Amino acid sequence: MKSSALRAVLPCFLLLHAPAAAQEIGVPEPATRALPAEGSAEQRAWKAALEELAASASDPEALTRARSHLARVAWRHPHAPEVLEALFRASGTDADARALWAHAWWGAACDAKGKGKAPKELAASALGEDAFPERLAATRAEALRALVAWAQTRKPAKGVRGAAAYLESLWAREVGRALMEEAPALAETASALDRALARFEPPWSEVIEALEAELTRALAAKDLANGIKAARLLRGLCAQGVFQDLKGPTPPDLSKVSQRVASALERLRAELRAKQGEPLSVDALDAMEREERERFSDEHRDFAWPGIAVSPEGLYRIETSCGHATLLGAADTVERHHRRLVDWYGKDPFVGRPGLVRIVPESFGLEEEGAPFWWAGGFQGGDVTTVKFTCGTIEGLGRTLTHELTHRFDGAIYPGLPAWMMEGRAVWTGGAYGSSFDTSFTPGHASFGGIEAAFIKGYGDAGKLEELVTGKLRDYRDNYSAGYALWVYLSTWEPGAKRLFEPKLLTFMTEVRKGLGNPKGWFEACFCDGVDGRPKDFASFAQGFATFLRGFYWQSLAPWTERYQVKMSKPPSEGYVYEDEAWSWERERAEPWFGQDQASFAAALLLARGNADAAAAAYAWARTVDEWSSEEAQSLAALCEAKKLGEAAWMTRELDRARSPWIARSGPRTLPTALAPLAAHVAALEEAAAAYRARSLAGASYALARRAALLARWWGAELPDPAPPAANAAHALDLPARRLGLHGWVEDDLTGYEERRVKELWYETPDADLFVGRKAPREGTGGFDRASHQRDAFVRSREWIAAGRYTLRLKVHFTTSFNSGAIVLGYGRRDRNLRLHFSAGDFLYAIGQKEELAALESVHVSLHGLRVRDGHLGGALSSRNVDFGRPTSSFEVVLWVDGARAHAWVHGQYIGTYHTVDGQPIEGHIGFAMGQGAVRIEAPTVERLDLSGGAYEELLAPRGFELDRAGAKTSMVELANRAVRGVPLHARGTLAIFVQAPAAGEALDRRQVVVSAQRAADRLKTAIAPYALPQRKIVLFPAALDEAGRAELQAKLGGAESGFELVPHAWTADLRLTPQDDGIGDDRPPFLLFVDPAGVLRAMTPFSGGVKVLPESVKHWCFVFRQRPSGS
């Protein structure tokens, strides 16, 4: 990796930019400021460093060795004044380094007022007497005290003023964090900022009352659109309020609100139905031209005015906000699924009784329709079927519809079925056909994985089976797997010539009410009666069911499972539905917090209705439960401005700019008089930087000037960026690389690692290694424990790793024969983080299926940001198998985070880059999770690179596709998901033809460039002609092409009206498909690129020869970003 080159010339010692100890600013642990404990590796390094310092008078190389030892000490004791003093001394005569270490010492050793007494030698740093370290410690402390005093005057209130005070307090905490980065000794003072922020509670009642008032007003005024919006939002909050596994504070009782809202919404929808008139037919929808379809989708992207259609024979009315294609697809196919169910049930109980299907694009939309569970993908209520559809196909939607319609049929024909049977039958019907055109289900169909899941969950045990049958499950979702397995068993099991339980199924279902008071008794009466070979009691039944489940286990498939391996028809070839509303930007759904998603939509409605105070309260509420939204922040700022709360307005905008760097700055702000010490501290930093510059202390000058610029940006001031200095072996520009977890570890929740959670399944060693997946050191000999238990564990750092540039380095050692886990970055909540998954080892040996352990020679890794859309966008996620080249028991990991991007290397091999879909930075805690097995995390090390990452970017940063540089030999794999520089952007993405420059040493051939560009452009015109894509289209040509060549190229493309922009590039590097490729057929072919609206390269493919169609990888990205967003 490139940053390894820096390590040779930049030992990372400087503490000038240490991040805060946690998301709450907190107080650093005393251990970080104390000297190493006796007998520790750091204590030995400390003694060695002191010996080298003592020998330095006669041995010039001793200082280099001392710095090496001190780096080890600072890894665990970065705030110890004695260590910083020793680093100062180890700088020798390097005045630049001595100045920097003097500032670091004062930052760690000063008191709450910035006072301290420096050692005599330290007091005379740099050239002569240097008063700046002590002076800046004092101005910094004064700035922080002023900030705390000001934040304590921000009081909770209602409306805009309350939201303004909350945002001002949030801004103060972030500025306090920035000051803390210079001086960890001030943490105790800064912690008051956390207490000031903690006074603000989510304004639930204010928002709910405003929504109720809006609903009342709308009903009286017959304002259907706003009435429906308010009613659905209230219903969504009511649904969240009764979720049993809701996270966060307990919400208020909304039962009375729920009753009023249900009645009001029904009334409003009845009036809307009359106003909208007759629904469109499938033929009418199908006949629309492209422009009509897009306009239709734009006009019906809300349930206040949904798209409506009727199925061909009028069996179903469809309502959706997902867009034209979803509406057409559902209306066209729903009756096929209905008739297949009629064939299965043997009758249609809904003749003359049309059903209603509502299709929503997100989970919060299901809540707004009254979803009973947070995790539901759909639900059935009488004749109303509600389903979620996102990032999918119409065939896939059909399976969800079939599942829910099965509940409708069961409710009409077999009312009162137990949950396990209802869900088991619905799961079976949803999977027991191949194509929507199939007229009947496939007899004997079984999902081996579904039945195996029930086996793994232990439903072969009589006790677990009884919980299922009696409806006493701890998790309702077990009805899907275990209920499915039980249904398949009862309906198909035939140990002899006839099916054992099928004859009793009809009786069980038609007379199910006999089991209302005793579900187990009714189950036994039907299936454990000892007649015709059936078991005589429940225990015997459980034994037979256990045998059935075990037969589907992948390692021991029973011979009789062959009869379940039936072939089904293939679904029709189709692609995704490409409409904005049907492509989620949300995280994968987990248990929500009260108000999640709903509060932000409430704010938009209340703002549109002119209720500024309630809108501001709702936005503030959203900030406590949702991820950051630039759009909402700008709306909040505007509300503050309208109320003449100018300070809150610009502070909100600066909070947004810090997280959304593409937001344009609008000039410096005027700090409140009470915060004048902040500006005074920045002025002192600038003065010190100028003085150091005059003394030729490039490193100290750059570090202080950069720190001043970063701090001043919090109030919009734009200070000039200083020129980066040359590398210096005596110091770096950022803090020393330090051990992760210096402030301790916290066991926490993590989605996907909770079902089999074992508490305290981790421990830390005296040498600072972290074991995850075991409670105590392993016993016995050998390299691994054979047993690799499937147990969940997760532990994270207490400290919050702030946004910016940093690296995480560690080594994973396997201690069990099979291991599956994840390294977690940017942990802000259990469902909001970025994960590097890994799995390696011999699974069969671990579960006892073989006796000889295979050599561990590879690991499979993947990056995942938990976004719904990520898995549906080719190339957004990186996944690969890393070959070690030899047997080993460990592998190294390097993760480089740069704002919104995370680059991963495993065992020295580049894995890929993940870029957040919304451009928000990756910040938060760092943790480690295990789902199976146990590992030792050796020396987890965090290194900030906020300053040096800019100063020495060529050495550190993995570079993206930058048109203003020559570049180095690279590949599409290495450029994917990285930022592009120099390519014009567009709200719907950019299509770029990249015409390569000649190889090094070769002259540019004007004709070849013009012809290559013209042919590629002609191919692209032909390829996109059927689609009318809205993306910006550019041709990137070699900058060496002269003016005559450029004019000729423009003319060949068709002039200014061609739709292509010409953009020169200076890139001369070879491009390859993968790092291992020697070349691509055509010597230097043109490439076709898709750059998303955030400027991230998402797809890149050769585009030459006979290619006349849009490559699928590029086409997919274009289509996802094709449709015009509302209001744009």
C-alpha cells in the first residue's frame, strides 16, 4: 500500500491533532497520560528510549533509535507529558520538530486554564525563547471556556427557538471537539458541552399535536392531500409506538390518536377515490409514451394522489406511489397470482368482491399504512393487501403479492388458522411456482434452505416445536421458517405408500376453532391420534419431525429429499423497475426508533403548511433519530433566518458544510461577542504560523496554519491553505499512531450479530490485543481450537473516530478452525455502520464432518455499508477471495478512510473502495464482531492523517481518476468507487467517453484521436437512442490535441448541438481491466464511464470495436439515475 512508503520517512509522533475520546467529548483515561506500567513492553521501550537519549551526546544515531522506542510508548501513552518531553528531546537540533513537540506537550500537560510549568529545556524550544506553545495553550483554554459558557445559555424551548438552541449546542460541541483535538487535557472542561446538549429532548408532543391539528383543519376544509399526509404520518407514529422491539426512549401512548386517525384516513380516502375517478386500465397504462410515463410517475409519487389502476378483469384495484412501471406491472400480473391461488384452494371466495393492493416503496410507508411489525415486507388486512417494493422486479413483487394474498384467501376460507400455519402456507405459495404465467403451484416443492433453517434453530426439539404450535414464540419471524417446514411436513410426508398427515389437514383447518383454548390439544387430536400410522403422542410426532428436518441439512441430505428436488418453469427474462421512488436510499431496515423517518416527513408537511414552529421541532426530532440530511439542515437554517435567529442559521449551515463538503460557502460569519475568544485563538494560531514561517520552521508553520484554517471554517472563514512542507523524520504533522481502545471497550448491539449473542464473549490482554469470540484464553496445544461455536459477539471502542482522514491497521489471528466475523467502521448505531466481513478456515473440520484440518491459505472478504440499494448496484460493493500464497493463521488489514470513502487492503492486496451513497463521512466507533469462531486482533492501531494526508497525498492516498495529472498504471478495479476530479457533474450522472493519450514516448496522432473519439461517440449515440437518457455526455480527449484537432473533433461530433461536451485530460497512464492484466485487445481503447452525481466513478468499460449497445454495467447505473426527481 502507498502509505507504507510514508512510514519509512514519516514516523508518526505528533499529538497536535488528537481526536476526542468518544462521541461524547469525555475525559481521557488516566492511563493515556501516565507512564507505562512496570513490566510492560512499553515500559521496556521507555527505559530503552531514556538510555538512547542519554547516549545521544556521543552517538548521533541514538536519537533515531530513541524516537523508534518512543513511538512504541506513545502508541499506548499518547498523552503522557514525560513521553512528549522525551520526544521533544529526541528531536535533537531540529528546531521545527522541537517546536511541534513543545505545542504537543502544552496540549497534554496544561490545566483547565491552559497553564502549566514546562521543563527548562522545553521552555526554550525552536530558535531562542518560544512563547507560542504556552500562549496558544492559554488562548485555547480561554476559547473553550467561552464556548462552554455560551452553550450553557442555550435553553430548551418550543418551536424554532428550541430547534435553534439545539443546533447551536450541537455546533458548540463540534467546535469543542475541534479544540479538544489540540489539547486532550481540556477534556473535562469540554465535557460540559455534552451536558448542555443532553438537556434537549425530542419534541414529540409538539409535533404530534401539530399533525393532529393539521388533520382536523384538513378534514374541515376538505383538503384531501394534506389531510391524507397528516393522517398517514400519525398512523406511522402510532404503528411505531406499539412495536414491541422499538429502540430508544419509550414513546407516549397513542392509542386514542390511533383510533381517530384510522377513521379520518378512511374518510379522506373515500373522498379521494371519488375525486380521482376511474382507475386506469392496463391497456391505457401500456399505451403511454415515455414522456407520459415519466410525467405520470412524477405526478403520482405520493399517496395524497397515488397512481391508480385496475386489473384486467376488475379483481383488484392497485394504488402506488412507486411510479408507472410498478403500477403497470402489478396491475398486469396480480390476477395471475390470484387465479393460481384459486386453483390451489379449489374456489374463489372473492367473486364480486374486488381487492385493493397498495404498494409502498419503503418500510416507513408500511408503518404509515399500519404495519404490525417493523420487519414486515407486507401485510394483509381484510381485502387490503399492502406490500413494499424497492430495488426489484415485477416477478419478485409477484412473490410478495402471492404471500400476502394467501393470507387473504386463508382469512376467507379458513379463518382463525394459527400463525405458524398461516405463515408456513404463505411462504410455500410464494416460492412454489417458477413464473407468474404458471397457472398452478408445483406439487412437492420444498425450499431446502428454509427447512434447514428450522433445523438449525432447534425446532426438532419437542419443547421448541410446542412453542411453535401453541403460538408462544419469542420471535414471531420463526413462524416463517419453522411454520414453513411444519407445513411441508404435514402436507407431503409419506414414509410409506401414502401421505401420513395430509388427510387430516382439511379437518384441522376447517375446524381450527376447536383449538382456540387448547392449540396443542387440537394439533394432537388431528396429527397425533395413532391412526393410519400417525404418531400416538406429541413426543413421537416431534421425533418424526426432527428426522424430517435433519434430512434437509446440507451435510447429510437424506435420500428421500430427492423427491422434493422438482424443477419449475423459468420466470420471464426481465430487468429491474427503474423509477426513483422504487430505489431506496435507506439503510437495511432494523428495529426503528420512535419518529425515525416519520419526523422528517412531518417536518416537510408542516413547513409546507406554514407551521414554522412545529416544522422546526420535527426537524430537530429527526436529527435525533435519522442520519444527517443536507436538505433538512438547509430548511432548518432558513426557518431560523425567518425568525431572525441568524447565529443559529449560519451554525446549522456550517454543521451541514462540515458533513457535506460540496455545499458552497457563503463567506465568514460574525461570531457572537461571547465567542470572541474563538477568533482570538485562531488569530494567535495564524500569528504563530507566520512567525515560524519567518524562521523557516516549515512543519510547525504548516501545522498551525492548517489548524487555524480548519477551526475557522466552523464560522465560515476561509483562510489560505498553506504550502505543505517536506517530510521530516523527527516529526509528522498528525498525532502518533495509537492503539485503538485506549479509553476502553464497550459491548454493544450490532444487527446480524445478536440472535446468538453471548455476553462478555471477549477480553483484552495486557499486551493490548483483543480477543473476540471467547471469554478466556484458550487451553490445550495446537494452533486452533477445533470447535468453532456459532455465537455472536460484538465489542467497540469507547472513543469516537471523527470524520476526516485516518487509517486502521491490525492483524487478525485465527484461534479456531473456522472463523466468520467483521471489522466495523463508522459505528453510530447498531444498524448504521460500514463492515469489512471476513470468513476463513475449514468449516467441515469445525463441525466434525472431516478429521484432517485443511491448511488455511485464503480468506474471503467483502465491504458493505448496509444500504438497501448497494446490493443491487453492480460494483458498489467490493468482494473477493484473498489468496495468501502459503498456509498461515493470520492476515493483515489496512483500512484507509477519507471522508465518505473507505479503501481496504487485506494481506497487502487491494480489496476495493466503498463510497457512501449520500456522500456523508464515515465516522463513529470502531469495533469487531464474530458470528462463528474466535479471533485475536493484534495491535489495532488508528492513525489520523488529516494534516499529513493532504501534505503528503502522493505518498499516502489511493488516487482516483483525476484528469489533471498524468497518473500511474492502474486498472478499472482500482479506480471503481473513487472520486473523479475534473469531470463535469450532473444531477442524473455523467456519461463520459475517455479517449486515451498515446503511450509514454509516443507522439500524439491527431487523426487517430479524432477518429477514435468520433467512432466511440457514434457508438454511444446508437446505444442510447432507444432510452432518451438524461445524463450529461462528454468526450474526454488528450490535452495535447492542438486547437485545429479540437475544432475538427467538435465538427466530427456534430458541433455544439451534438449533445457532447469536449473536456481535455492530462491522463497518460495505461488503463487495464484488473491490476493483473497486461493489456486490453485494442492497444489503448476508448473507455465508457459512468460518474454519479456525487462525482464517484461507478462503472467503466472498454468501448471500441463492434460495440453498439450500451454495456450492461453502464446501462444499469444510467437507468437507476434516469428519472427526474420531484421538483428538480
